[in-house]
Amino acid sequence: MLYVLSAMFLGWILGVNNTASIFGPAIASGVFSHRKVALIGSVFVVLGALINGSEGLKNLSSLGSNYAYDGAIVLLCAGLTMLALTRLGFPASATQTVFGGMVGIGLVRVGITSMNWQMVARFLLSWVLTPLFAALAAFFIYHVLAFFLRKIHRTQVQDVFIYTASWLAGLYGAYALGANNVANVTGPVLVHLPSMGIAALLGGSSIALGVIFSSKRVINTVGKQIVALDHFSSLVAMLAQATTLLMFSFIGIPVAASQAIVGGVIGAGYARGVKLSSWKTVLGMMSAWLLAPVVSGLFSAIVCKIF
């Protein structure tokens, strides 16, 4: 029960925070309502975890410790770190907090020489590639969709297309979030759970619960305080974010949905010809991304030492 409850706690706070990453731009720009899309999207989160979550679960569990309680310590410390960032209104990264916690405990248990540094390097590289890939994807998607949208001469038909496509993009993003981030929730305790399927179901359901009770404060940060987006560019940002997450889920590396959506928002904004609304907000989020794994790692290492 300790492993299950700690996984549910992290999954819940991950869902609360990352609703901004999958629906934030469209909710903030007024395309659809928060509650309706969160309820429907939560179903797709579970489907993504069950269908495409296994590779990430295997890879993240390879960094874990087989010692009793270590996985639960990682999840609880990562969850508390994410909770603090959520309260501050920042999109947090479960990938980074869980990774930091696993490295912190790994250094305590096995030392520097026995760590799986090849896997560590892959995760660190993904942190750099995630926002860059999302920004480039958004820039490309914007121009491709704009080309086809110009072929539609009736404004009402354009509006219907954007509304329908935004719903599809949001559900696509929910599926991708479950597929990619379920590894963060149950990967550290995979060896203590009955099966891969149970781990995927537990992780996906916990994230889905968090999506239903998600934070409007973080949604406003993502949707309004980075780049001013209209309905079309918010659609592009969501598509770029979802594509980035799903691509990394096939590779088996869980990445930060918050980094992907920020890259997508910036790419869509620049494609539209709109610059950043606030460098201060972006720098604040980058600082949170850098501090999150360090804080979680130190917290986990200290608790591990106490045990």
C-alpha cells in the first residue's frame, strides 16, 4: 500500500499540473471549457498509459533501487516538489523530479561508479531536445495548417474546423501524456507491483484523477503569460506538444510535458509573428526546471539516509 499510495500521490499532482500542458492554450484562449475537456481527456490519459506506456516504464525502472522503500521515497519527494511548484503557478516536470530523486537515492545506495550513467545521459539530453523539438514542430505545423486553412474562404467553416481540431488535439495530448508520463508515476516502484499492466493502470488512473481536479493557475501561466495566442495558434501549440510526447514515448524516455508545451507555445507564437509576452515568466519556468531535480534529489537522499 505504501508503493500504491505514493504512486497515486505523484500521479495526482502530475495530472493537476500537466493539464496546463495538454489543454492550457485552448482553455486560456477560450476555445473550450476547463471542466468538460478535463473529464473527457482523463479517459484518454488512461488509454495512453495502457497502450503505449510499457517502454518508458521499463527504461525508468532501470534507474531504480531494489531496496525496500526507496521507490516510495522517490515518488513522495518528487510529488512534494511538484506540489510546491504548482502552488507557485509554474508548470512542473515530473520527469525531472522523479529523475532527480532516483539519482539522489542511487548515489546514496551504490555510489557514483555504479550508477547507470548511459541512461542518465539519455534523460539529460531529452531535457534539451524536448522544448527545441516542440518549438520546431509548432513552427512547421503552423505553416502547413495555415496553408490549408487559407483554402477555406468562409469564416464560419474555419471556426468549426479550429474548434473540432482543438478538441482532437487536446485528446491526442491527453493520450500522449498518459503514454509518456505513466513511467514517472509507477516506474520507480515497478519491481514491487504485480505486473506491467497493473503499473500502467495505476499510473494512468492517478494522472487522470489529477487532470479532473487540475489547476487553473498553471493553465493561465502557460496559456497567457508566455505568448499571446489566438485560437489557431493554441491548436498548433497543443499538436506540437502531443507529437513531442508521443515520439519520446515510442523511444521509451519519459519527458516533461511542461517543457514540450512551452516550446510549442513559443514556436507557434513566432510562426504567427508574435514575440514573448514575458521573458521573466519563461526564465522563471526554466529556473523551476533546473531546481526541481536538484531539490527532489537532495530531499530523497536525505530521507534515504534517515531510513
